[in-house]
Amino acid sequence: MALNLDVSNITDYQNITTSPLSKDSWHPVTHYLVFSLMSIGINEIKAGNVDEVFRRVAMQQRIDGPALEYYIPPVEIYLTRQDIVNHIGLHTNVSNMTAAEFNKKTLKVFEALALLQCDSVLSAFGQVAKVAHERSLLKEQEAA
């Protein structure tokens, strides 16, 4: 199914959704939000769900990193609640997820990341222990 979106209900949508660098491109925040709505399971930003959209976007950024990254000069930009408020009226055709469904999905991702980090730490610790053991064997050989 193709992703459809409508920005016409955003107050001052032409200024909010248009890139400052090109009149023919989406603003980077709008572009991020459109695709973010798909992964957070909300199809529309409205006054009544701004806090929930922001909560889910903040959690997504915690997992994936900042919404926008530029390298020259290096800068990371995390979306703010005001960015969400500015996009009230954005509507897409994505499927909605309840808060409980989103929380369950996100908890699984956090758990997987935590296990991956534990594996990395244990692997690094194992390498350090191996090197320490090899050094102690060398010292024993030198002493003998």
C-alpha cells in the first residue's frame, strides 16, 4: 500500500512543510514526521494527541538516534514538542497502534538493544581477560 499524506490542514502549511533550501522539497522535519508516523503507529497529528505523538517520537529517537543529522558542520537535531505542534493537521494513511501495542513493540526493541550491548561488553571483557591471561603466562615464562 502506498503512503499517502495530506498537509493541507496544517496551519501555514506552505511555510511549515517546505524546505528552506528548496521550494520543491519537503522540510526535513516534515519528511521525518511523515515516515515516523508509520513506525510509531499514529496516522494523524491533532491537538488531542500531541503529547502521545511526542512521547513516541522521543522514544523512537532514543532508539534510532536524532531525527536529523548533518555532518558539515556536525550537528544532531532531535524533534521537540513544538515541532509536533507545528504539524498539527498532518494526516497519513498509516495504520494506528494503541499505546499498549506501541509500548510492547518498543520494549522488545529496547530489550534487543540491551542484550546486544551486554554481548558487546562481555565480548570486550573476554578479550581483556584473554590478553591479561596471556600477559601473566608471559611473565611466568620470563620468571622461569
